[in-house]
Amino acid sequence: MNELNHQLPSYPAMLMPLIVRNLLEQYGKGKDTVLLDPYVGAGTTLVEAQLYGAKQAIGIDLNPLAVLISKSKTTKYDLEKLNKQIRHFRDNTNQINYHVDIQDNEFFNFSIRDFWFKEKKCN
Ligand SMILES: C[S@@+](CC[C@H](N)C(=O)[O-])C[C@H]1O[C@@H](n2cnc3c(N)ncnc32)[C@H](O)[C@@H]1O
């Protein structure tokens, strides 16, 4: 089951949403549910907890990319503001040349990065 934003972006070892959903239905406490996922990954459990109507869902991960993905999936966006920001970004970035050096950027360097993300070789 890959509905909603579960596969955006893809992340290694994601839980199947249906399993989380069934567990919440079986063990959740309705609107009083507070859920902690200490290995949040791409946030599958948090997204399902929101859909379930949990009071609170908290995620932790040592991978900053996982935290970023989970935040982006569980933040409630004001679509009007978001579209305005996208237009602003598009209007102001087409002339900028930028380069991110992944090797030297602390955001991309965390202890088990190479375990989760294999280097892609381009032909
Ligand atoms: C299998 S994924 C989690 C899947 C997630 N629970 C879901 O709902 O799809 C495992 C995650 O655990 C994180 N992780 C591994 N060791 C950790 C640790 N000691 N503390 C926090 N996060 C850790 C990894 O970075 C990875 O993102």
C-alpha cells in the first residue's frame, strides 16, 4: 500500500503503512493516543498516527535526513502560502548558480550514512 505520501521520497527499510494502521486500530486509545517512534525513518508511523487521529505523535532519529523527511510529511501546510513561496523561489532562483559539496556538508555526514545510502554510480 503506497497511498498518500508514504513513498515520497523513498527511504530504506520503511514500515508497511497497513501494519502500522492495524496496530493502531488494535492497540490505540482513540483521541487519547500518544505515540513515540524512536526510529522514525521516513515517518510512516507518524503519518499513520495523524490519520488515526492520535493526540500526539513524536519521532526521533539519528539521521537528520529522516527527521527532515518526517517533518515535511507531517507538517500541515497552508497551500496558499506554500504556492506563494514556490512562486517566490522560482522567480528568484533561476539566475543563481549554486553547488553543494556533499562530502563537506555536515547535514549529509552522519555516523551510519553509508549503511543506509549506497553510493550511486552514474554511467
Ligand atoms: C527501519 S527505519 C524506521 C522505520 C520507521 N519506524 C517507519 O515508520 O517507517 C530505522 C531508522 O532508525 C534510525 N536509527 C538507527 N539507530 C538509531 C539510534 N540509535 N537512534 C535513533 N535512530 C536510529 C535509522 O537512522 C533509520 O532511519
